[in-house]
Amino acid sequence: MNTQLRPAITLFVVLSLVTGLAYPLVVTGLAQGLFPQAANGSLVEHSGRPVGSSLVGQSFTQPGHFWGRPSAVNDDATNSGGSNLAPTAPALAEAVKARIAALRAADPGNTAPVPVDLVTASASGLDPHISRAAADYQAARVARVRGLPVEQVRAFVARLAEGPVLGFIGEPRVNVLALNLALERETMPVR
């Protein structure tokens, strides 16, 4: 065997075992031991079955549910993807206009300004949160469809609102899946 070939094959086998077997096993073991919920996808269960992940946006379109951020890919969170559209792109302006029209059609009596995160896609298209303003904007519609007082729905939003990350990064936000599941658990399900 060539004198250069043997060390190359040995190095290949050793590195394959270290990087392809040992490292993934160690990282997986540590993740399962230290952060089992996150390591398994942060799954959320409802009625004993998984219904989504707390880290991935879900598609809610019924008027009795809070709606999340749209996706640049297909206006729901079934696929991930961003957009390369510039803020001045006509296609972006048309998409925003269509999303505003859909929100206005779902709640014609709501004349408040539409929060930007309800009409613009997040970078990944999978953002599980909406701003507190976006949740408050939708509260009257959700309350009307569910036959609840608006104050009760706003109380759900307030209870589930999360503050800025580390107390100062970002703005108050609400996980849409958690909010909708709390409404389902504590009130009448949407028909």
C-alpha cells in the first residue's frame, strides 16, 4: 500500500467515527438529558395528541381563532421560506393590500390600524408569535365569533403575553398556538 494512502484512510475512518457517530450521539444525549422538551421539537399536546410546536407558527384561518403572521411562501406556516422582495417592490405592496383586505373582511367593524406583523411575513415564515398589538386587534372578532365578552378574550391575551426577550429585546408578544389552545380549553370550541 502506498505510504500516503494508509494515513489518509486511517484519518478518514477516525474522523468519520468522531464527526459522524460520536459527536452526534454525544450532542443528542446531552440535549435529551438537559433539554428534552426542546430536543423533541417543543411539541404541544391537546386532548392527548400533538397539535403543533411552540416554536413553529401554525395556520389558523377560522374567525374564532387568533391568526398568526403570514408566510412569504404560501400565506400559512406549512412551509418555511423568506422573501427577497424589497420594501418598494410592487408584489410586496399587493400582498400587504390583499392581507389587509382579508383582515377587514373578517372583521368589518374593526377600523383600528392593522398591526404590521399581521400583514408582513416573518423572515422564516414560521414565526409562532404575534405582537400584543396584533392579538388585541383580533380580540373583538374572536370574542364575537365565540360569543364571549371582549374583556374575557383580552384577559386570555394578557395572561399569555410574554415580555421582551431578556426584558429589553423586542416587544411584548403572544404565542398564537398557546392562545388558541387556551381559548379551546377554557371556552366553547369554535364550530
